[in-house]
Amino acid sequence: MIRSVVTGTGSALPAQRVSNAELAERVDTSDEWIVERTGIRFRHIAAAHETTATLAADAARAAIAAAGVEAQAIDLIVLATATPDQTFPATATKVQAMLGIDDCVAFDVAAVCSGFLYAVQVADAMLRTGVHHRALVIGAETFSRLLDWEDRTTCVLFGDGAGAIVLEGREAEGDMPRGILSTRLHADGRHNGLLYVDGGPSTTGTVGKLRMKGKEVFRHAVVNLASVMGESLELAGLTPDDVDWVVPHQANARILDATARKLGLAPEKVVVTVDVHANTSAASVPLALDVATRDGRIQPGDIVVLEAMGGGFTWGAAVVRW
């Protein structure tokens, strides 16, 4: 049996780091208001020359280096984003060119904050067939370009960045093989009006701005994330007691706390970067994963659960033995 094994992680952030106090100079808000409601203290905002593709390529290079392979060894790129460089072609193809890869399968996945989880399942399925051998899975966003800077309830929540992993298809070895043990995805389009962008090529011909009903999103997030994490663990034949680390979508510190409590997980098992990255949509899970890998928290053999929920609604989880 082939399993998809994570062999390297990487991330990239825009150079500009913006504190709550700096944001309060242009928006009617305060550091206290933002921290109390979200746990966010900083976010990174892309400059004009920094795009989803450039951030994605930087994160990809770091992941490829960590995996100890050459870029030409990648034969599949799946990039999750809600903020592509262009309507078409896929931003993944721009990243392919930036990495100097002559030919490989490259395409984008759009599932907003759950996009990275969707991309992971797609890549995992393609690797398990044996047709592809090594995949680059990326979550990258320049979400600041979708924000209404007059809406203080949403503009303070988001930031820009990218994260990436290299997945390699390997024959499972031993009783506890490394790799992706299970994935579980969901979507429910009836909730479109709770978290969306009010534009698009086919409707308004504009990019549009982000709109969100925060309280409703919060309520759905806690229920859906706890449920899908339970499903993915059951599918892997595990329980919450087996989990070493949860790497969640970094939307709001209160959602992270509430979800952990609902599953009976100790807070110290949850990787938290929302305070320094804010919500980077599809980039948030791989960004946090790279942080926890590089600082030594995640070790070989650990059971790691990735989870996210985003506009649509879409939500999902994956269980990985590191």
C-alpha cells in the first residue's frame, strides 16, 4: 500500500509586519479590542511586488530544501488559494515556472480557508494511484487585497502568507507506517451568505470585498471542526488521546480554545500562530505546521491532526503520522 509521507515543510511571509497599534492608526479599532475578541496581535501585509505566486514559490523552495530533493523531482503541484494572481491561468503554473520545473501537473484548488486540506486530499489520492510520486502542496494567500478597510470587524482579522509541504508516495512499512492516515472533507453551500466575497468575474466583473457574519461563523466553526476531527480520527482508528498535536486553521483564538475543549484536548497540544500571523486563509495550516516542525515540537512518529473551516462553508481534517 502506498502512503503519502510528508518529507519537508516550508513557509513565507511578506516583509511588512503590522501590529494592532499600527492598524489602529488607519482603522477605528484598538489593540485591546482586537486581542480580546481574536487573540491577534500582528499580521503580515503584502507589498505591491509580493503576490500569491511569489509567496507560494518562496514557501515551496523552503519545503523542497527541507525534503532534500531537487525541484525537478516534483511531478505534481496543487495550490490552494482564494486570491490567485490571475483569473487564469492557475497560480500553480506560475509557481511551477518560478521553480524552474520543466513539466509537471499543476493546478489550483479553491476552498478558501479549508483549501489546504482539500489540496492535501487531492494530492494524497493522486499519489496513492502510483501515477505521481512527489507532490508539492501549497496554501498561499494575499487576503489583504480582498479586505474592506472601512469594515473594522473584518479587516483586522486577516493577513498574507504561504505555507507548503512536500508529499512523497512510499510503500507503507511496519505496523505504524508514516504518512497520511485519513482525510475527511465536507461542504454545505447553503451558508454562502455568512462568509463570502461580494464580487467575481461572472457576477460583477470585479474582485469584490470580503463580507462575514462573525457570530454565525463562530458557531458553525466550533461544531463542524470538532465533528470532522472526530470523524478523521475514527477513520484512522484513533482517539483524541492518541493525538500529539493539532494544527488548526488560525482564524480566532476563541475558536481554537472552544474546539479543543469540545474534543477534550489539552490546550498545550494545539499549535497556535494566530497571534502573529492572523487569519491567512488557505495558508494558515501549512504556515503553523512549518513553525511547529522547525521549532522541534513535531517529532517523527507523532500523530498530527490538521483541520480547517472556510467560506462556502467548507471544512475538513487530516490525520498524519509524522
